[in-house]
Amino acid sequence: MALPLAHPALAAADPELAGLVAAEERLQADTLRLIPSENYVSRAVLEASGTVLQNKYSEGYPGRRYYEGQQNIDQVERLAVARATALFGVDHANVQPYSGSPANLAVYLAFAEPGDAVMGMALPMGGHLTHGWGVSATGAWFRGVQYGVRQDTGLIDLDQVRDLALKERPKLIFCGGTALPRTIDFAAFAEIAREAGAVLVADIAHIAGLIAGGAHPSPAPHADVVSTTTHKTLRGPRGAMLMCREEHAKAVDKAVFPGLQGGPHNQTTAAIAVALHEAAQPSFRDYAHAVVANARALAEQLAARGFDLVSGGTDNHLILIDLTGKDVPGKAAAKALDRAGIVVNYNTVPYDPRKPFDPSGIRIGTPSLTSRGLGVAQMPAVADWIGRGVAAARAGDEGALTAIRAEVAELMAAFPAPGL
Ligand SMILES: *Cc1c(COP(=O)(O)O)cnc(C)c1O
């Protein structure tokens, strides 16, 4: 069992809250965390995000602030920007968006008017809420035109994307998503966007770390705007960045501030800078490739145990399991696995016959377990636990789940989490 981190001032001032933090640390140490949008940040990133930079207001951009006293903050933000542009090979980076959803909203503000058509992948197909889905502000204030994947292949139907784009003439086309196990063809999307006269936005929230580490092709040569969170495979603090060509820099910056936000979260900017520095090291390339190798191995092991994987497997960090043939709904499976110490999320699968709040799939990924040092050799055990957990969910066998939980905790103790 990992020792809880020392937070002496917090423990003295607010033992109740400190106890919850310690419990969360223990939970993150003891469980097998398979949610593909999560990770473990380093101690350095944790420390940077807990600094006195928190105390400073810095509306504006370096050298153009509305508050004085920016001698250090300007340098922090310039460092983060310089590291982002170098790592992703872009002209311009804005590191101020509070998170991925506000970053995407800023893109709408920069390039579209309310009521305009905007295109993205449908949420149940693997897109993100902010790509024009109805319950999101982006679907309420804009006319969301949604594409999907083919039912027979589970792959994005680029012919459908082109037909829709030429018919609807959207201002924006989003590519990227939250449940896409396959490589995104940025060049093909760019060609379609050019034909349709749309701004192409590559939302690489999930795969930014893979791109930084050279384990997924880069959107930089193809997309007008690249949007990303910083807390998923990139292994930074909860935050986001918008990157673009010089021609769009002013519009993007104006949309983030003053368009949408006030003061940037300087402690987060600092932690982003640290994460970008870490992601530029050779060891991060190894990490990104190991994430993909682990996902491939895990997918093979799951398929060998009779699991049906959307698109048949994975090219990246993510696996979408269709449980229809296992006769267990996704939610029941996810909750049972959680009791077994395996943390996943239930998810719709393309053409899901069930409702989004109780869909047919579970979504898993390898970023967190790879950060702990698990490798291909451990993937058969992981697949076994998932297989036994899903079978126990179907049978209502709580004893089996408890037994798995103990086995998981034992393995995880041998692979200490970074940051904890
Ligand atoms: C996670 C994600 C977002 C949103 O990020 P938040 O920080 O949760 O707001 C946006 N787009 C995609 C594709 C994502 O995966």
C-alpha cells in the first residue's frame, strides 16, 4: 500500500478534507485505472500546480497585461508557449483555456456566428459534446451537423464526411473524439475542409501525448486550429491549449481573452510548462509508444477471450468494448469492475441499441497503467481480470469481484504510481 502524501498544513487546518485527499491517493495507488482520459502526473507537475502563482491576476497576455507585477508570470507563460510551439511544431499556442470544453467554445467564438452550421462527430459515435452535440451550448447555439462511423467497420466514413460538408457548408469541422480507437487521418479531413471552405479543428485532447511522443501522426501540417486538453495522455495538469498558424493567432487569443475568460490560472500554466518539458524528453517518446504497445496487446488478449472490440482493435491508447454479446450492460459491468478495483467507464458503442445512461459498452485505455510501468507482459493478467470481472457481473458473484480486487492491489503495489 502506498503511503499517503504529507500535507501537514492541510491536515492541521482541515482534517476532514485532508482525509478525503489521503483516501483518494490510496484509491489511485491500489486500483487499476483504465479510464483512457486519465493519467498520473509527476510530482513536479503536482508541485507546480500548487504554487503561489495561484495568488496572481494576469488578465491579458505576456507584455500586454491589465495588472502590474507580472515580472515572473510573463516568463512562466512565455516558457509554456515556447515549449508548446516547439513540441507540437505550430506557429502559435494559447495556454490559457481553463479546460478542453472552454477551449473549444473559444474556437466557435473565433470563427463562427450563432446559428452557423458546424460539423463534428456525433457523441454516441465517439465524438465530444463540444463538437456540436445538442445538449451542449455548441449544439444549442450552432447548427450541429454530425457524422459517424460505418456500422460494418467501426471506422469514420470519410465519404459521408465529405458529402455532409459539401451539402451543409459548415464554418468549422472538428475531427478527433473521446472514444476513437483508430488513427485520425488529419490530411483527409484537411482536404475535405478545404473543399468545403471550413476551418479544420483537430481536437487532440485524448491523443496529445501520443502525438508529442511520435506515436500518432501530427495534425500540425493539416489543421487550422489544434485544440487539446493537457491532462490526458499529455500527462499535465487539468487545463487546455489552442494552437494554430500565425494567421489565426489574433482571433484565437481574442476569443480566449477577453472573449470567454478572465484571469488565467497561472499555477496551471506553470504545471503545463513542466509537463511540456517532460513530454519533450526521450523517455516520453518511450512512454507514448509503450501506451500504444500495451493497448494493442490488451486488445489482442481481450479479443482472444471473446470480447467484441469496436473497429476490431486499436491503433492508439483506447479500446471500446461492445458487451452486447456478453449479455451484460455496460453500466453493470463498469460498476462490477469498480468493485474489483478496475476503474473503467461505461460508454455508448456506435449504433448502440441501448440508452446513453445505460449503454452497451465500456471504454478502457492504457495511459495510466503505462505511467506506472506496466508493460506488455502484464496485459494477459489485465485481460483475465476484465474477463473474470464481466463474468462475475453477469453471475452476480460478489466473491469473485473481491478476489480480483486483492489480486489487482497486489500487482499495483509492485508498480508504484508516479506522483504518489
Ligand atoms: C476531454 C475532451 C474534451 C474536454 O475536456 P474537458 O477538460 O473535460 O472540458 C474535449 N474534446 C475531447 C475530444 C475530449 O476528449
